[in-house]
Amino acid sequence: MSGRESHRYFPWKMLWMMSALTDLALSQETYAPHSIRLEGDLTLGGLFPVHARGVAGEPCGDVKKENGIHRLEAMLYALDQINSDDELLPNITLGARVLDTCSRDTYALEQSLTFVQALVQKDTSDVRCTNGEPPVFVKPEKVVGVIGASASSVSIMVANILRLFQ
């Protein structure tokens, strides 16, 4: 595809991606609020302030278009470009687990623990379902790296947490 043809299809591709992201976000609201998950062979984490700081005890407020959504779109666009080029990572697809920091450093730290869950071993030997069977836990995907957060102070805190679970 030539550069001219690529520019012609770009708006449609972005429209499709935004529609897919909206559907994906709505379907995952019960699983992990304020997160997006894209399947891949390798998963990159993302921490972005998609929402403003919440008020009255709510963690998140209104959507931040410029500083939040644009950064999220940039990461997803980069992943799309990398995945569509067979020469960059042959036979490997990059996925993503993107979490919303809601513009709060403490919430970002809490969200970043989601990345650590895949590395922690759970002892389920004493846990049984009502039918007597052992439980089946869906282990979160292992994140190989994290992109973000937007503030250095948040990035430093998150890096210190993730460093403990190499």
C-alpha cells in the first residue's frame, strides 16, 4: 500500500479502532474497571490519565481528551503499526493491558498492582468450590514492560513497585 493510500484509509482505521475500544471498554467494565485489554503474544502495560481526578470519594472524574485519550490512542496506534509490519516482529503480536490512573498518583499505584498479579503465586490448597472442586483462577497475563505514566512522580513510584517483582 502506498503512502497516499495509507493516508486515505487512516480515518476509517481510527474510527474502527475507537469503536472497538469503546465496545472493549464497556465489556470489561465488570472485569476490570478503567482498563483495556488487547490479546497478544507479548503484553505491554500502559498507565495513562484517561480520566480526571474524581470528586466526593470517586476515583475518577470526567474524560481527559487531550492529555489522556490522545496518549492512549498513541500507544494503540504504535502497537497497530508494529503488529501490521511482518518484518518488525515476525510471528509475534504485541498486546496491551492499559490502565487508567485517573490523574491520581495513589490510584495509579493501586492500578499498577494489576501488572504484578501475574507474578504472584497463589496458594489455593485450602480453597474449594461449593461442589468440592478446586477453584479455577484465571491468571492475568504477564506484562513485559509498562508505558507511562504521564507524571514522573507516578512513574518513579510504579517503577519501584514493579522492580520488586522482576
